[in-house]
Amino acid sequence: MPELPGARPGRPAPGSKPDHPYSGRWNGSFPRVSKELSRVEESSRRGQILRLLRAEPGLTRIEVARRTGLSATTITRVVAQLVADGSVTEAGKVSRLGTGRPGTEISIEPTSYFVIGVHIGAGSVRIGVVDLMGVSHRQSGFDFEPHQDADVVLDRVAVSVTQLIADTGVDRSRLLGMGVAVPGPVDADHRRLLMPINLPWRDVPVADRLEKMVGLPVVVDHNVRSMALAEAQFGAGKGLSSVAFIYLRMGVGAGLVVEGQAFQGGVHGAIEIGHLRVVEGGEKCICGGVGCLETVLSERALRSALADLGMPSDVSNPFVALLSAAAESPAAAAHAELVVKRFATGLSGLVNLLNPELILLGGFLSAVPEEFVGQLTEATREAVFPIIRPTVQLRRSDLGLDAGVYGGATIALDHFFYT
């Protein structure tokens, strides 16, 4: 074993006390440990300042110090480092209080660095280059057969990412990493996709494989949880204390963000709202349960309903198609009313347990008419505990069908820049 700094080899002299085994002539500090703690503390301060500037661009150093509780000396040092590496820019001088010397506004420079956001869905992949403030600069994607092997799909993801980087022309030294939003629970280290319901994949080492092929660090998270985080940081949920996100495509998923942090309670942190039982004695679900919400509200269920009603089922958005048909067909109207009732039952369970400040509707739901949002809001309010009924608020997502790309990018930004 190598000797620690200052250690004295050999046995102690007769009559002397033996040295402490870890100290030798200890001077009251552990150099390596102290250095590591200092690095972690500095990184924490950096992240604290960056998160504040993400939420409120254009603050002065004095305002940053007041909001964070950090000393002026610390703010000056950390901001100088951020300016030096291009992450932050300083603009004109302002004096909001009207007294004293004006302060210089500081803001994040959005295009100083980028991340790659990837959304792997049940049959489709979307990829985007996204800047530090959540703006997508270019996207691409492809479809795949859900029965395809995970390795085959990940190989295509790697090729597509490499091509997108080349097409965008972004300097690789300005790429911080990749965030991959996946359709199922992930491991505690955010590197593996464990068991998606709508894909026959199990325990897939997504991060290891993509890091090796693309040459960038990778973080992985549940797709809808990452979408919720994107909405909370850059979209309709910005500034709110708690935001829930409901995503409808192949299935129905939910994510929750509380005080800026993605909720990850329970086993693997997934909120499987699509597998809440909303119909006693209903149809059997692909998860093995009976009467799950996804038996009436999923891409598969909606296309099947359209076919049963004698309507085209190969439409781009089957839920919007059903709602449009309800205006002219009594049978379609009856089925749409049933879907709303079942959906409200599922949402009421989420509200009664978690009571989010806002519920955002994404995926196919982001294109529904405002009238439907109002109907669903009222139906959900009727099904929840009376005292919280007035607090139930629903609205369509700002991110649309690309929410997964923004979600993947957001977890990458959180992991590689803002933390």
C-alpha cells in the first residue's frame, strides 16, 4: 500500500506513542478528501447559480447572491469561471433599486453548449440537438417494427445521432452528452431500460451501448417522467411547484415534477396511470391486468374503436379523429363520452393521491380541441375529493409530439450542466 503524505515508515521508537495508522504526522487535514469536497462544493454552487439563471435570465450578481445565499466573493469567482468557458454572458448595467452602483446583468448563453435528446418510443425514434435553454435546433428520426431486437434499434440510433451531429455542424467539444427517454422503468443509475410494456425488450444497457458507439456520455430515464421535467423547466409548467404530465401514444404514461425535481418514488419510479383499473370486469390488458385505462385509451384501443364504428383507423391521430366523428355520429359520441369518463376516473386517482398544481396533456392529447379539455377537467373534478376540486387544472402540452426529444435533452442538461 502506498504511504500517505507525511507517513513515517518503520516502528515507533521505544517509549513513544505509536502514530495514528492514517495520519503519520497529521497536520489536521486530509488533502485528497479536502480537495474532493472542495470540488463537489464548487460544482454545487455552479449548478445552483445556473439553475437560477435558467429560471430568471438577466439577474445581476447582487440579485444572484440574494437569491442563492452565496457570498459576493463566491458569486464573483463562479460567474468569472462561467464567463470564461462561455456558459454565461454579461450584458448592460442596470439599477433596479434606483440607488447605488448599477449591476451587470448575467444570463446563460444558450448556444455555448448543446446536448442530444433522444426519444425511443414503441415503434419510433426521434432525435434532436438542443441548446442550454431547451431550444431544438435540428431533428431527425425513424420508425421501426416493435418486434425488432433492441441492439438493432440502438445501432440505428447511434448512426442517426452521428449523422445529425454532422448535418448540424455543431462542434463536438460543445456537446455535453446525450439524454435518452425510454418507454419504461430504468435502473437506479439511469443507464438501463428494464422492462417496457409495449416492447419485447428486457434489461437493455442503453447507456453503455450508445456511449461506445457515439462517443458521448449518456443518461437514460423514463420517457414520460423526462417529458414532465421538460415542461416544468422550459414549457407550460415553468415556475409551478408541481406539474403532472400525461402522454398518450401507444399507451398512457404519467410523470410528475415537484419543486423542480422529477418524482421517482416507488419501484423504479414509474407512474403507470395507464394500468390503473377503471373498468370492473373489463377487457384484458397487455400487462396482464383487467380493465386498465389502456384498454380504452391507447393507440391500439382507439384505432380498434374507429374500425368498429366503420371509420378509417389509419389516421395520424386516432383520438382527435374519434372526437371529430363524435360531432356527427351518435355512436362515436357515445364512445367518446365513455372514454372521457374512464380517463377522468384514472386522472382522479392521480389527483387524489398527488394533487398536482397543473396537469398537462401530451402526445395525441396535445392536439385535442379546447372544448374537450374543458369536458375532461369537469369530469375529473367530479371524481375527486371535494376540497381539492377547484384546484384541478388541465391544459394541453406546449411541446406537442416532440415532447420526448425535449425530455431526453432535459435529463441530459440536468445531468451534465445544471447539476
